[in-house]
Amino acid sequence: MINEVLPNIFCLKIPLPHNPLGVLNSYLINGRERKLLIDTGFNWPECRSALLQGIAELGLKLEDLEFLITHVHADHSGLLFDLAPSGSIVYASKRDADELRACFTKTYWQEVDREFGLYGFPQNRLGSEANQIKSYISGHDLEFVYLQEGTVLEAGGYRFTCIMTPGHSPGHVCLYDREQKVLISGDHILPDISPNITLWLNVEDPLGNYLQSLDRIDQMEVELVLPGHRGFIRDCHGRIQELREHHRARLDEIMEILEAGAMDAYQIASRMTWDMNYSSWDEFPPFQRWFATGEAIAHLQHLLLQEKIIRITTPEKYLFALPA
Ligand SMILES: [Zn+2]
């Protein structure tokens, strides 16, 4: 279950049962001075025991570790509060640490529900779904050390620089070692699945941010990407090109769908093609519909800012249409 990817960088495979992602790659950089654990898995017993076993196999204790989350999502942050002993150093971007704190509050989810409702997501279906996320993350009482663009963390002979890569989350962070040309990419760049880009409160254009963050990484010399899920990536720039193409095709698909007339985001999502094993939209579990609608919203927000589509505000919701 542990694999030394590079000298002193270990990959711990943390199972994510019943989740299409399958496994989280947690990375432990085992330096003499600093032992840094990057991402944790959900606050689930399966994740917890896998992580603790991996740490023990390396002869380490939780007290030895510093913790870092690449982004707020529960498959990365879920065990943080449970595992990090009090007084531990825990790194995150300020923006995602704020999101993490906010997602324990009722008002956060009420606002998210309201926003999704404006985009046509059936209101009665959501409340319990969004609330479920809370159970994926333990506690909420930690002091973070904030990562910023350019923050350097040295460990195990590496010199990792933080690269802010907003998009998949508003404060997503990648770690880059320029000399070794290694990128720890979190969920910014994944092989064979495209990172979910969705609606965030107070973010105008998540997809635009994501594409810009891809451009930033594309300008760097990278020979090995260590992603948050699935296998390692050798051809970083090729993968970035595929991800750009994926979103371009998505944007085109939405423009084609809108040729049938004005629609809300939920209706648009129901007509988009999804790489899932359900024969129709009606068979999607509500949670998958929620992700799909979020993805459609992010693309619509991007098209709107580029003035390729227009938004019609009715008393209940937003409709989208091609310009007259
Ligand atoms: Zn993830």
C-alpha cells in the first residue's frame, strides 16, 4: 500500500469506498527535519486505518508530522481534524481554510442551496445531500498556517514552492520542485478523469480560473506529476492539452444544446453527455445530478463572461440562451 515514488516521497493509497475516484493518493515526504503529510482521505474508518497503517509502516507517529491539504474537498481534508494532534502545524491556503470552516455552518449550505436553486436545481432534493458532506469531514478546530503563492517548504531533499491554482477549488494549491521537475498536483491535474469544476460562492468564473491555472503549470518544466487520484503522469503538458480540449468541447456542447431555446442550468446538465454508467438522467442519483449541474453552471458562467450566451433572470431562476 506504500510506494516510494521518489527518494523520501511515499505514496499512501487511501481507499475511498463507494466513490468513483476509488483511491486518494496521500503523499508523505519523509525528511529528517520535516515529515510532511499531504492530503488525508475522508473522515471514514477505512481511510483512517489505511493512513495510520501507512504512517506506522514508515516508523512514524502522528506527532512527528506536519500536515498539508492541497484543497478543501473532504477526500483531501476529511481526516485532518481527527488526526492532527493539537499543536500540529497544518498548512492550507487561506481561501480553502475559510471554505473548510464555512462548510460546517448551516448558512453556508443554505446559500449554496439558494444558488443552485437559482440555476434550476430542484430545491427539495438538495438540502440533505449537501448536508451529507459535513459527515465526510471531522471536527473543525484547527489553526492553519496559510500557504501563499511562492511559500517554500523544504523536506526530504526537496524544495517545494506553492503554486496557487484556483479552479477546482478557489484556493487550490500545487507544490512544485523546480530542480527535480516534480509537481504534486492535488486535483488540479488528474490522469483519465477531468477535475470537477463547479459553482463556488463568491467566485465569478471558476472555469476561467481553472484554465488560467492550467496555463500557469503549462509554462513550467514538469517531468513527473503526482496527482491526488489514480496514476502518476509523465506527460504533464499533453495532459493539460487534453483537459483544455475537454472543456472546449463542453463549452461547444452547451452552445449546441442552447440552439433548442432558453433553459436553466439543470435542464442543460440533463442534456449534456456524462461519462457515467446510467442509461438516463433520471437514473442519476441526486448527488451526481448535483455535481453535473455544478459543472454545467461553471461552463455557463464562463460563456456568459465571454458574452457568448445571455442570462435571463426570471423571478424564480436564471435561464440561459444564445444571443438574439
Ligand atoms: Zn480529490
